[in-house]
Amino acid sequence: MSVLLNFNIKETDNSKTLNFTEITGAYDALNNTDGWGAPNEATTDAVTTTLTITDPSGTITILTSAELAGLASFPTSDTGLILQITPQVIGGAIDSKFVDGLYTVTYKIVTTATTYTTTHKVFVSGQARCCVYGMLGSVDLSNCDCTSADLADALEAYTFYRSLIANASCGNETKYTELLNIVNKLCAHEHCASC
């Protein structure tokens, strides 16, 4: 048997954090034979832990515990431990939000005996969500005859945004990117720069 390294990574609602959680878990003879601990390797066998993040522009950032202190707690069998990754640690400004797009995250553990690596993609769309919800929230309902241009624009943007989310859920990178570009164009037209 051996460890099957795995993790989750999700964007927070405010778009300022990606929450990383290792879900490998502890070894259990019945429920998790791929987890950390005897007869598999222990988390204490780890020599190095690395997160490599590729942002939508293709910029690659390699993080170790030297760059991201919380990474020293990994690997872990504690599936509830959350590592918060901010845009600042991958070159963004302090207190900024993640740029929308597709991020690739590779989690690598080198132990005394072997190397474990797994990669996941995360679809970030918080800026688009903020703009689209802003468009919906600013529809003038006091004079709404359901044919107003602002309502039509908001519903169009919302439809494209929901389609973007559906394609992200299905892992359709090409369609996600196409739809994100459409939503961004609609948002630019609506001057949603405040998100």
C-alpha cells in the first residue's frame, strides 16, 4: 500500500483567499487504506512540502514553508486543517482579490522513501460574480416593466455567469474561459470596476 495524496482548494466568497485542505486523511484498514500512517508512510517522514501555483497568466509560484509559514503544518492527516493562500503570496498586492481565471495547483511531498504529487485546477470567478450580482442589485424595480435595458443586461450577464459556473463544475476549461471573457466584457460595459 502507499499514500494517495489528495487535497481540496476553493475560493472564498470575498475572493481574497484560496482555502487549501489536504484530504488524504489518516490510514484506516477499512475506510482509508491510502491515508497517512502505518503501514503507509507517516506525515513525519516528509522532508519537503511544496505548493506550485500557476495563475491564469501562466506565472508560476513555488511555495515552501519558507515562503508560506502555514505550509510547515503539511503534510497532515487532519482533514480539517485549512491553509489560507492570499494573492499576496503569489505576487499580488496586499489585501487584493484573486484575478478571475483558471489556477493550477500542484501539491508535492518528498519523503525519505518517495515523492507524492497531485495536481488540481481551481476555477476562480469572484470578480465576475461581484459584478453580475452588482448589476442585478442595481436594477430599478420601482419603474420595472420587465423590458428595461438594465434588467435585460443583468439577466444576460447572470445567464452567462451561471453557465460559466456550470462549465467549471464539469471541468470544461475551454468553455469556462470563453464564458468568463463574455462576462468580463459585459462587466466592462457596465463599469463594474468597484468589485
